[in-house]
Amino acid sequence: MKTKVVNIQEDNIDMNILNEAGDVIKDGGLVAFPTETVYGLGANALDEEAVKKIFIAKGRPQDNPLIIHVADFNIDPYVKNIPEVAKKIMNKFWPGPITLIMEKSDLIPMTTSANLDTVGIRMPSNKIAAELIRASKTAIAAPSANISGRPSPTDVESCIEDLDGKVDYIIGGTKSEVGLESTIVDCTTNPICILRPGGITLEMLKTVDKDVYMDSSISSKPTKDFKPKAPGMKYRHYAPKAPVKIFKGEIEKTIAKINEMMLNYIENKMTVGIIATDETKEFYNNGIIKSLGSRDSLNDIAKNLFHVLRSFDSEDVDIILCEAFDEQGVGLAIMNRLNKSAGFNIIEV
Ligand code: TXA
Ligand code: MG
């Protein structure tokens, strides 16, 4: 398949392009597009045949449901009812990086929800995403626009790398603002439960439901027959080709431990990648060192994380050693993605 790639600017949107891409969605095709979290791979959420193409293009397991994306607050057609707490979250955080799980209506095909009775709904704040949804005149089902298992794309180049030749259209915009996928919150339970941490943090959600809690799958290694409430959380994810080890503890000790282990690897003729920060990068004696940004801005670290993980795939490293972060605010989402990329291979220093 020939993929059409077009770049547009969020502050100067060319509606001709979005109308054309909207027609592709209406006609049952696939369009990758930017959002403020990560790039999405979209299809008409209500068209079973179109949605099937997403699973094929990504190599996605069929038991992993898709989030649907809307551009206005009228979600009545897609759900059986809207719990009060969901209304509060929508009013406070939409449009933005949060997905709400609710009971689905019959309009949502079982292929979209992977046979669940619920559906995840999100209203992205990215203007290109919002205008594309409007132009397509439907809800857009969109997982992250990566091949299953790889880190999600946060720029158009990463999208092209994974999906060129597999989808009809790729719309390029700027680098994703948040850089991590949306927070997923299950609104079918009382209290509500976070299934995936993201840009809207636990602390922020406490202002809506003080008893909000985190699903146990978020910070522990899933066992073989464990069934997390977000099916996607059980898969190996965000993984670069080389294995990743996370070093957790005081930063001075972390640096010392990484340098010590690096010597061993180098003696064994291995090439070592290091994921560091602006404050620490100069203290590593060897290896291919990449900084995620300053420890003063967890938002920047989040924004750069997937790009840095992906970039190691073209470096031919044998192992990646990575610093950890405090699990406060968006740090929780950062560590959730890092722990998964490392298959929970964590070294306490
Ligand atoms: O930020 C995002 O959410 C991005 C952008 C494109 O919007 N999308 C995204 O989709 O991350 P995806 O498919 O890569 O991740 C969706 C996650 C999966 O872990 C899936 O299992 C879970 O959401 N999920 C979807 N529907 C669900 C449901 N009804 N109940 C529980 N989990 C659900
Ligand atoms: Mg994904």
C-alpha cells in the first residue's frame, strides 16, 4: 500500500488535508495522526471492517480493546450511561490526556472493545486530532501508532518508521506535548480506579474522587495468568531491542553502580547504552549516553522518553542501563513505562 504522508501545523491547519484524511476514515481506511499524548492510528470506531485493519497493521493482539476519540462532549450515543464522576472528570480534564472507561452502547462494535462490555473514550486537545475527528464525522478508534510492543511514536518520523506502507495516510504535526499515553480511569467502579497512569495524575484525580486508587498491575510485574483490567497492560511493551535495566535509589549511588556494571559489560565486549539526565550525564565514564532532559522537569522527561528508547534501536547496543525517577506526579507514569520496557528488571542500589 502507498502511504500518503503530509505535514501540517497545529496553529495553521490546512482543512483541505484534514477533509481528505477525514474521507479516508469515512471510507474505512487508516490514518495516523498527532495527539498531545502520542501519535494515534485511527479508523472509524463504528465500522468493524475498518477497525480490523488497525489490528492487522499494528500486529495487535485481538483481545486488546481500542480507545475511541471524540471531538465534542456529547458521548451519549457511545455509552449506556455517564456516571456522575465521569461527568466531573470530563468537565475538568477534557479535552486532554485522560481516557474514561464506561459501559458501552450497542453502537460500539465488539471488535473495537475486544469483546468487553465497556469502552474507553478520550477527547484529545491537539487541534489536528480534533479537526480530523470532526472532518470524519464519527468517533475515531485509535491505539498508539506503533507496531505492537514498540515504544509509542511521539513524532512523525517514528510513525513513518513503523507504519509506512501499512496505512493509507500519515498526518505529521509537532512532537507530542505529553509524550506518554493518556491516563486511563475506570469510571464503572466506585471509587474510580486508574488502570494506566499518564499526564492527568493520581494527585489531580483525587480532586474529583478522593478515594481514587491505582490498579495493582501498574507497579508490579504481571504474572502469567494475571488479567489486568486494561488488557494491554499485560503485554511486553515500550521495549527497545536491547534489554533494559533500571537502577533505583539515591542518584550518587545509581551513578556509581551503573559505572561499575558498565565496566563488566565492556570487559565482555558489550556495547552499553545509558539513559541519563542533564544533571548526571557527565558522570558516566563510558557507553552511549543519552539524556532524557533535566530532573527539574518531569514533563520534559516524559516528553522525551519514548524517543530516547526508540533511538537506541539504531545504535546497536547490547544492553541499556537507565536511571529511575521519583514516582510523584507524572513520575508515576514515567516509571510505569520504564518498568515495563525493562520487563521489571529493577536493581535497587
Ligand atoms: O493517549 C492515548 O491513549 C493514545 C492516543 C492515540 O490517544 N492511545 C493509546 O491507545 O494509548 P493504546 O491502544 O495504545 O492503549 C490503550 C490501552 C490498552 O492498554 C487497552 O487495553 C486499554 O487502553 N483499554 C482500551 N479499552 C479498554 C476498556 N474498555 N477497558 C479496559 N482497558 C481498555
Ligand atoms: Mg499502545
